[in-house]
Amino acid sequence: MAARLETLPLRHVLTVPTMGSAVRIARETTEQILMEWGISPRHPSVDPALLILSELVTNSVRHAASLSPNVTVIYAAGQDTFAFAVHDRHPYQPPLYAAVTGTGGTGLGTVVELTLALGGTAVVRGDADGRGKSIWITLPL
């Protein structure tokens, strides 16, 4: 990726309850901020980014809600990069790349395959206290 996350000038944070409506709210918010940031809904990275985001938020709702009352989506963008993270307070850190080889969940396999096909990166980062994690997706624009 051409830009480091710290250098991406556009930022937005969304925190919603970890329930079914979180997926719709996160997706609608993503569409809205991309438009506000001047990123066309027709850009080839937008539809895959929305699917990736939906899969990650769905995973938080399905697997983390018992320990994480909220899910947070952190967005950042620059001239040639769109990045986002889905954060919850469940300590399990899924092995993203194992998902592609068939040893993980199919949703995460889709996330990694789409991310790599677009030339992006997917990284799991644990919270300092060990009680949560963020899955960061970085995509070229």
C-alpha cells in the first residue's frame, strides 16, 4: 500500500450495539462516508469493500456479542487508499489466511480472497489488554 494508516487524512468512527442491525447500519454508513469523501459508488473497490465490511460486522454480531456489547468500525482514506477496521471486545483472533486454505470460516475466506484480489491487505490486531481485536482491511483506490 502506498499510504501508511497514520497518514490517511480522512477519518470516521462508527460504534453501534452488537446486534443484527449493526450490519445494515455499518454498510449504510460506509456508503455515505465514501460519497462524502468523493469516492464513487462505481469505483471497483467499493462493492467488494461493502461485502468485506458486512462479513466482518456479521462475524462480530454472531461470535462476539456475548462479550462485546458494541462493535466499532474505524474508517480512514487518502488519495489512493481506503482502510477500515472492525473492532469488538472478544479476545479470539481468527487466523485470517487459514480461512483461505479451508481451515477457517467461509466468511473470513471471502474477506481475505476479495482483499487480496484487489491488491489489499488484511491484518488482525489484538487490543493491548488482550480482551478484544480489530481486523484491518486496506484497499487501493
